[in-house]
Amino acid sequence: MAGEKTTTEAVLADVKRELEDLRQFMDIGEASVVVDETEDIDWINNWKQYFHQFYIDDILVIPSWENIKPEDTDKMVLHIDPGTAFGTGMHETTQLCIRQLRKFITPETELLDVGTGSGILAILSLMFGAKHAV
């Protein structure tokens, strides 16, 4: 298809053909293909309307587009702009990790945050006093 104009119909035909070829190797079930159109929305930024500041114990996690409220100025504050990555801090397992890190981090701790999205665990480890975090 190099150099050809790609149409929805052409792509759909290619997908259906490839699915039929795949049937030779495995059961792919019905393999129905449905095409839906979505609203023309700025998906990269649309999610921001749903992500607001929240607490993990006494840590205020706040997105870059919100301001700290006067009553929160005495809190440990983590400004984070997670984008569409993992690592907002809202998931329970992330919060459990944060609580455990806070318990066990020492000034000698060197930490590797494997599978990092936003880097929230590494950032908070440094805020908790870790020597080094990657």
C-alpha cells in the first residue's frame, strides 16, 4: 500500500483478510470487526478534567494545573503532571507502595523504580530522604 491513498475501507479489508489468514493457525472466534467514529475531542488533555488533587495520608498529590489551597500549605506536596502515563498515585497498589517506602526509606537508601510511569515512587522516595533514586 506504499504510495497509495489509505481509506477506511481499504484498511478494513486488509484487517479482515489478515484475520482470515490467522484462522489457519488458531481459533480466533467470530473475529468480527466493527468501525465506530468518536467525537473529535482533544484526548491528550481531556482527562485532566477528571484528575484533581488528592491525599495519600498527609501527602498532597496535586496536578500542575491546580493551585495549593491555603489550608494545605503545611502538607508534604507532590506536584505531578502524570500525562496519560501510569503513576497518578490514585491506584491502591501505588498507595500501598508509597506507605511502605515511607516506613523503610533511610538516608542510605538507593532505589530503582522499575516500570515507572510518572516516576511518583522515585520522586516520593527522594522526598522521604532516600540517598538516590532512578
